[in-house]
Amino acid sequence: MLTRLSVSNAVLSENIQLALMVYEENFAPRVTITLEQNDVPISVIDGGNGEVTATVNITDVNQNDTYSVTWSLDGVNEFSDNEVFTFDPSLMVGVYSLEVLVEENNTSEQFSVSIDKTVLIKTTLEMLSGTVDSDGDGISDADEGYSDTDNDGIVDFLDDNTVISLLPVNDEIEPLQTLSHLHLSLGDIALANNDVMSNGAGVTTEDIATYLGNLQLDDNSSDELFEAITPLINFNVSGLTQSGDSVPVIIELAEGVTIPQGAVYRKYNVESGWFDFVVDSKNTLSSAYSDVNGNCPTPLSSDYQQGLNDGDNCLQLLIEDGGANDSDGSANGIIKDPGVLAKVASNDAPVISLASSMSADENSNVAIIASATDDENDALTYLWQQTSGDAVNITNVDSATLNFVAPNVGTSGSTLSFELTVSDGVSDSVASIDITIENVNQAPTVSILALSAYDEGEIVTITSNVADVDNDNVTYLWSQSTGPNVTLTDVTSSSIIFTAPNVSADADITLSLIVNDGYVDTRDTVTIEVKNVPVVTTPTPENDSSGGGGGGSMGWSLLLLGFTLISRRAYFKKAV
């Protein structure tokens, strides 16, 4: 209750002006729901105390409009065309949603408004004491009872405030305040978790979780990255002049508490969870400092300055009906607001465990393994990136372990650098590692090219085909391992030349070539056949006394000589 007053000569001015605005257009109706049990207004239903009457209250500046009314209790039973709906709560217990849809049926616009009211049904309500006065208003609890005369969601024996534009939060801060013609009441979460002893709009994240459980919805109540400055407040505002209007609500901080630098107003709804208050042309945050008597400026006062200003202790929310900060998301004449003034919670950045360097062989599969811990046990995300060195195709960039295939490098090796960023959603930690890629020598490949056979006395040339993927400088060394001895020339070059030895019979010669790349030897051998060439003896021709025989003998000799030359070059073929 507001008690800090300082008034001197408070009188009304003699000049009073009244402005009357006349509109010709049609406006949507404004709708509220009230509950009664045994003709007593209530907010908490006693399941054993008889039927409950729900009444839809329709206010419309267009007085000739008529409506169709449809009721729905917890989305199951529908009752139409009656502004009063009754139900028996005797077989019901827990949290229910009572909805009403009001539709114009005689206008071209046919505006419609749908609102809902959270209903808490108790099996029974305990007897109240005739000697206890819980709210300190001079009336005993038993006399005030469980009625809710001002329809703010707080039972009368706990409610010492009947001003509709004020709503208690808790014992630490003064009541919420709005414009005098508007009606503040407990929000759905505060109502749903009302244990009958609650006397204000202050709720907890546990209350939100319970509310979601009652609605069989997933729990998104946690807002661990922020630390509350005010209580988490859940209120409704009704009585708007027109649906879609923006209305102010004043929150006064507890004594000794001011808005810190970097403060935010956090909002909640069941669909999205927690988010920052959305500021636009119809939704604003502003703040001011209380006067010498400790009172906050009145709603819409020019003392409120845009933003959440460091050191102020009065906060003004301007919320649009149906806008981004109205939790029911509908321009229906009722604004719903669970929210809290908060600051970013203190946070320790993740701690990364990662070696500063390591080595790997070229062409090998490399795995860089890291780990991270977080003091707040926040969920961690990982992100790797290469910062220098030959580019490689990295995989698992969003996990603790990074994989890639090491590239080919020269004999001097190569260094690749990587950076890992680990985030807990608030703070980032960065670590780096250098990977030395070491050269792995690959032996040269060798093949010898030669014919399979040569005639004795023939000049033989044997060549080699050598390749080295490392492009190392290679050396050659030829040698003979078997067969008739031959004299090799240029044994340190890629090819050799020698004369096939004379043999009495065909003979094999085996030659070897060793190629060295500075690290390892590669050997290849080849075996060639040296062919014996038979000596052909030419018979002496007999004298022909007639003179004609000499020519005939010479012809046979030439023919034999030609045959011999052909037979010596009978065949050659390339050695494999």
C-alpha cells in the first residue's frame, strides 16, 4: 500500500475543463470476466461450495451493437449465446482455462474479442479465524473471507488495497501502479499457483514451471544467463479505453536498490520462453528517480526518461495491447505481462584443455583432441578454424575433436596452426595449437629397360626408368652379379654400355642397378642372354675345266654368306 505522502493545501482548481470526443467509427468491444460463488465475487473456487457463475462484462462505446457470446471451459465444453455461464466445480480440481468469445453480429466490421481467465479450483478451503486479521485492515479474516471484491485475484482477507489501479507484488516493494481508470490484477501464473495465502503478483521461475506442467507444456522457464533485480512480476491490465492501446505500468524498486548499468527488462511467454522487452513506437522502457518522499512519478509523467538509466529506482513499462510484449498476443483489451528487471549474471568463461603443439606425418589422419569445462555447467559449443599453413579440409569443426588429412610437404616439413573457440552462451574462450607436419621419405621406383638377347660381340646399351615423388636427387650404381664378365662403362649414370662377350654357347648375364635418394636404396635387376654366333666354313670350289663351273661356285658362296648374316640377327626383343 502506498503510504508515503506529503500534501499541503491540496484543493481542486476552480477552473475545470471537460473535453468530449465524438467518433463516428465503430470500435471493438472491451470484455472482462468475473466469477461468483453463492453470489460472492471470487478468484479461487471452493470445489465443495456449490455452482460457479461466470459473467462476461461487455463495454462498447457503440451502444447499439449486439453480440454473440461463446464460452469454453478448458477447451472442451462450449456454451453459446449467453452472457452468463454456470458450472459445477465439485468434480474438478486444479487449474483450468475459462474462455469467452464475443462477436459483433449487427455491424459490417463484425469485430470479435476473445479473452481467457485462469481458474484455480480447490477441493475445499480451510476455515478462517475470527480473531486473526492477516492484512491488517481492521477486519478479521473470517469476516472478509475468500471473496475477491475488487476482482484483482487476491482474496479479501489478504488484500488491504481496493484501488483497482494498484496491485501488491510482495513485502519488499510498493504496489504496481497504472492509470486510475485501468484495472491491475494477478496474471495467469500468479493465479494458477495461488496457494490461497499469496498476496501479490510476485512469482518465481518454479511457479512458471508448475504452470507449464499444469498446461502439459514443455518447461522453458529457465533464464539462467540473467540475474533478477526486481521480483518476477506477473500481472494483467484491463479496462483499456480501446483495444490495441498502449498502457503504462510503474514498478518501484526495493529500498536501496537502483537500476544498474547494462540492466534489461526480461519478458516471458509460454511459446517463446524468455526474451528482452521489445522496444518500438508503441512499446517503451523509461525510468526516473523517486521524489524526496520516496514516491515514483505518476504514470506518463515527463520525469520518466527513455531507457533504463543507471541509478534510477522507478521503472515505467509502456505496453501495447496485442503487441510483442503482451503475452496473450491479442488486441483484446487485456494486457498480460510476466517480466523482471535483470542484469547479465556473473559468468566464468569455459576452461579449455588443449596441447600447444604436436607433430604428425604427411598423408596421415590427424585428430586434434580438446576438452573444456565450465564452472556453471553451461552447455558448451565448439568452433575450430585454421589460421595458417597449407590449407587442409577439416571436419567436425563444431566438436571437441578436429580431424584432417596431413598434406604432402617437402623435406623441411611444414607447420599448420588451428584455433578453437569454446562458448558457454555468454563468454568465449580461445586456444590455439601448432601442428608440425613431418616429411615421410618415399623410396624411388626403378625399372631397367633392355632387350632379352644380344649376339656376342654386339654393343649393348641398357637404360633405366627412375621416379621419385619427393623429387630428391638420386644416384645410380650399376654392377654385374652373374654370367661372363663384362666391362661396364658409366656405372654411376642412368644407363650403361658394354660389348657382349664372346661365348662358346648361349649364356645369361645378370646386371643390377641400385638407385639411392639420399635416404634409402631401391634395387632392380635384369638378365640378358648372350647368343653364341656359329662360325660358318666356306668349302673350296673345284676347278671347272670348261670355265663355266667357276661362276656357278661363286653364286653358291654368295648365297651361303647372305644366309649367315641373316641368321646372326635372327631376333631381338625388349626385356621386361
